[in-house]
Amino acid sequence: MGKIRNKTVEGKEVETLNGDLKKAESSWREKVLEYVQTIVTAVILALVIRAFIVQAFKIPSGSMEPTLLIGDQILVNKFIYGVKIPFLNKKVLVFKKPQRGDIIVFTYPVDKSKDFIKRVIAVEGDRIEIIDKKIYINGKPFNDPWGSYEDPEVRPGSYDRRDNFGPYVVPRDHVFVMGDNRDRSYDSRFWGPVEIDKIKGRAFLIYWSWDNGFKIRWWRIGKIIK
């Protein structure tokens, strides 16, 4: 009788152990599933945010100096000019059109694999003319607190459109852009206006910055882009 009771006890121990293993395995699977769901949700949210709301870009050149420096990393508002529907090439929920003075990121018209960043100087219907580095919009001097001119040379329009350009009327649904570093910017003066549909968004914040020696520019982090 004692042996029978021992076998019964041992059997119950085995059943209990098997039950505990099944519970542990089930709990482990639930945790893995939760982690996977969390990761997938985070990835989907990140993709949605990047596609429709905010995207990060890095400044690779000095064409926007002194406003933006090489090594600045910026955030771009992607929905302010409208949300582009994938595969339809159409924008919806357009809150506003680009305005003079906006700093925008757009697809480079000459090479669609590249993104450029410049400042909007003239919008559709504007008549722009540059005379000896001075900008005129619709016949009036353009208030340009952002422009930086480091080269004292003034080049004739017949030689170079950098300092003398136009007059030129910006087509419908386009903007005319220039870099703030006016003497060292390759922009609409040379390759024409930018289609509004090719604009990815407006730059609004520097979230990180370091120089060529990877020294952090703490004073620029968190700076609002104007």
C-alpha cells in the first residue's frame, strides 16, 4: 500500500510539473507576442510619422549659412503644405501654401534622388529680378534679412546669373528658392523654380548639431529655424 501511495504522489508531482511548464511556456509566448506587437506598432508609428508628419534631415553643405550650418540636423514639418497620398501623387489637407521666407526641403528638380533645402524668395505670380545682388519682387526691393553676401565681386548677367537675374515671373504652383549664402548657393537662379508638389516640408527646428570634428554645438540644439 505504501508503494502505491508513493506512485500516486510521484504521478501528481509529474502532472504538476508538466502543468507548470505549460503555463510557463504559455506565459513566455504571450510576452514574446506582446513584445512583437509593441515593436511592430512602434515601427508603423515611426513610418507614419516620417511619411506624413515630421522627418529628420542633415545639412551637408554651406549654401544656407549662416542660418544653417554644415552638421546641423533638423526636423521638417511634412503636413503643413498638405499630406501627399502615396501612389496618387495628390495632396490633401493643405493648411497653407509656401510663403516668402519659408525654409523648405524639396526634391531637387535636376536629380530626383536628392533633397535640397533653400529659402522661398518668390511665389507663384511674383515677378523677381536681381540687380547687382539686390532682389526686387514685383518691382519693389525685397526685405531680405537672411541674405549673406561674402564675395564683393558683382558678376554681369551675361556672364553669370548669380548677381544679375531676370526679370522672371514664377509659374503657377511653383516657388523660386535661394540659399541664404547668396554667393555660394546653387538654386533657382541656375536651374529654375520648384514645383509645390515636390516640396517635402518646412524646416522648423535644429535638434542636433556638430562640426566637422564632431564637436557638439550645444548652443544650436533646440534652436527654432527662421
